[in-house]
Amino acid sequence: MADPSGRRPRHSVCVTLCQYMLRCPDRAPRQCEWVTYREFKDAAPFVGAFARHFSGRLPALKSACAAIGGRLPEAEDFSCDFFQVFEALPRIPLLMLFNDADERFLPGVPFCLSGGRSSFWQWRDGFLPTT
């Protein structure tokens, strides 16, 4: 595996892509139920850093999301400041829900995978499937 420049990706990226090729079902589920990263074993530590980076910078977050192909999910609405869906890999939608900090709460960014996909991800080496 190599990127367009010929550089080998990090080990965690290689593991993620191999898991995807070996375990991803052929078809996406018809019903989409979102499962947060916090529900995955060993995944919770990754959520806070992203939220802190974009706290108070909603326009920057919107620009970053647009630059990497974020879009609004079909027929869904969420109660948060901003949300987008990304195609992490084919048939693997990734949902980002962003709540900015205010006088009572710290910023929060739950990331969610389609529930039908959660069963084949195995979290290892401290990475997310989107790295």
C-alpha cells in the first residue's frame, strides 16, 4: 500500500484497510442506526481532541468538512450546532455531530458509524478507522 507520492501509510491505516477488505459486508444495511465511537471498546480517548481544536471555530470546521467531502445526511436532522456525513470508506458512512462550547458545557463531537458496520471493526493500536 502506498499513497500517490509512493509513501507507505501508517501501520494503523494499513490495518484498517485490511480489516475493511476482509470484513466489510457486500451491501450497506437498509436501515441506518448510528453507533457512537464511545460505544466501541478502546475508542473513547479520541473524541475530546477534535472538539477542543474546533471549539469557537465553527466556520473553520465547516470549511474543513467541505474540503473533505462532508455532506448533510439524507432525511435526518440532529439537535446540535453542526453535523455532516462523510464516506469514510465505501459503504462506511461516518456521522459527525458538533456541539460548540458555551457557558455551561464543554465542546462535544460525537462521531458515529452506521450500526450495521460496528460489528466488523476491531480497535487496535489506538486508531480510528478514519485515520
